[in-house]
Amino acid sequence: MTDDLRSAGAPTLEDVARAAGVSRATVSRVVNGVRNVDPVIQEAVRRAVSVTGYTPNRAARSLVTRRADAIALVVSGAGVEPKAAEESEDTTASGDGSSFTAQVFADPFFGRVVTGVVNYLRPRGMHPVLMFAESSRAREDVVAYLRQGRADGALVVSTHAEDPLPALIAEAGLAAVLFARPARPVPVSYVDLAHQDGARLAAEHLLGRNCRRIATISGPLDVPAGQARLTGFRDTMARHGHPYIPIVEGQFTQESGEAAMERLLAEHPDLDGVFAANDLMALGACHVLREHGRSVPGDVAVVGFDDSSAALACRPPLTTVRQPVEGMAAEMTRLLLDRLSRPDGPVTSVIFEPELVVRASA
């Protein structure tokens, strides 16, 4: 920035226009993201913005664009049964909803989602507003927040089939993108993983190690991802001549993985392979196996799902199916920004491919 501009106070659109050799109106169009501006002129304006140190006045800009330049990142129903959420509705405002938020922050999955969203938004001068929707009152607050224009749209992470929030957002005509396919069809774009294909990779890897007495710790079966991973695993095992696979349902938590592993060992003490539908449950399973004197992978091979921080914290490090959560969250954010720029565009979906990451546990 020149000394004249420093002494004159904060740089203005006129300062940028003079530096770029264009009109003030052209600068305004570039700054406000209008699409039909010549790329050469856009680059000249961006250079002038950098040279002058101009910073748009967001309050004034929002009056013109009717945009908040903020995105709501909504975690809805994760880890809480619908009935329990409704029963706690009257106490949530007084702070008893803390168990819900504690579960969210304890799961590495959600941290990875936040990382992907923030990394995509930050270079674009936008920020996420974290919101929780663990009860009907909280869901109403989210919808009202969006209706009031306090955020331009919502990125919704919903993990329970009975969660009504996606339908509420769609009915209100609000811009949103979901992380994971909704259990009930709604006209909202989403990103997801080919979960059945990921479970197939896990099954084929265990069979390739000559495991023959294989069990699985499924995810919660009211969650589409939990259902899909179990279906993919069982179908693949059946195709290889294993029609019966012992199953214990978990809740995507380490504690549920420990409890499931205890039960599997009690009922099937000769098992030699386990597929857990996420890394936290696989971590819990490995803990229990060690406590029972079973070596991993010598006695029992263990495969997880997600390739989260829990996979590296596990001893031995966990063989797992990679879900590129950060990339999926970034794509979810891109879809939402595209939706905001083209409100009449079609609803779409993006499905990511899983990848097997082989480490020491299997």
C-alpha cells in the first residue's frame, strides 16, 4: 500500500478502481462475485485489491448482496436416539444437552468434517457457524436461523434415519447439502461414500489372510452407513462361501466396540478375524482382545473403517478402509456454494470411492 493511501485511511473501492484502471462499478462486481466479468479484468482487480490492502465492508456488502457470507455447519442427531432427544428437549436450554456435544467432539469423524469445511471456506473469506440439532426445539432454531438470513445455507451432518431436519430444510426451501445419503428421499444434494464397496474390501482382505472364522461389529443399524457396511460385508462373505457371519451391533463408539468384542469372544471363542464398522469400535475390540490374551493379528486379525486418528492410536496400528472425510466435507461445501450461486440448479450427489489401508492389525 502507498503512503498516500495509508494516510488517507482505509482503502476504498475508488482506490482499487484507480489502481486497476477500471471503473468503481467493475470493482464492485468483481468483489461481489458477479460471474460475467472478463477474467483478465478480474485478475487486474484482484491485484489492485492486494496492492491497496482493500477489505470489503461486509455489513455494507450484505445489504447489497443479501448474503451473510457465513455457512451453518449443523450436526443433527449424532449419537442420540430420537426418543432420547425429545425427552431431553425441555432441559437442553439449561445445559443438559452437553452429553450430545460431548459425544460429537469425542468422535474424530466430526473433527475431520470441520477441518474439510474450514479449509475450503477460509480462502474464500467465509466462515462456518457450528450448530447442534439434538431436539425438536434445536431443529426449529436452525431453520429459523437460516430463514432469517443469518447464514446463507447449511451443511448438515445427520446420522440417524429418523432425523427430520433434512426434510424440514427442504420444505422451507433453504439451501443445504447433506453429508451422507438421507435415509428418506428428500430433494437435497449430498456427498457420500460407497460404503458397501468399502466393506467388500475389508471382507476380501480378511479372507486373503486365510481367516475363516470371521465376525463383525456393525454400526448402528438405524444409520444408513451402518446398514450399508453390514450389507456389503455379509454379501461378500456369502459370495466366498460364508453364509453365516456372527454379528453384534455397536454404536460407533469405543465402548460399544469393547462390549461387542466381549460378547463375540464369549459366544465364538475360536474366531480369527473381525471387521468393525468404524475405527473407534475396532480400537475397543483390540483392547479387549489383548485383555483376553489374544494377539493381533496373530490370533485375531482386525480391520476397521474410516482411517481416522483412532487407526493410528491403535496398537498395533489398524488396517482400515479409508473414508476421505476431509475431501468429502470440502466437496459438500463446494456443492453448497454452487447452489447459492445457482439457486435453480439441479439437486445432485457425489459418491466417493473407499480405499483399503493396510497396517499391522490385519
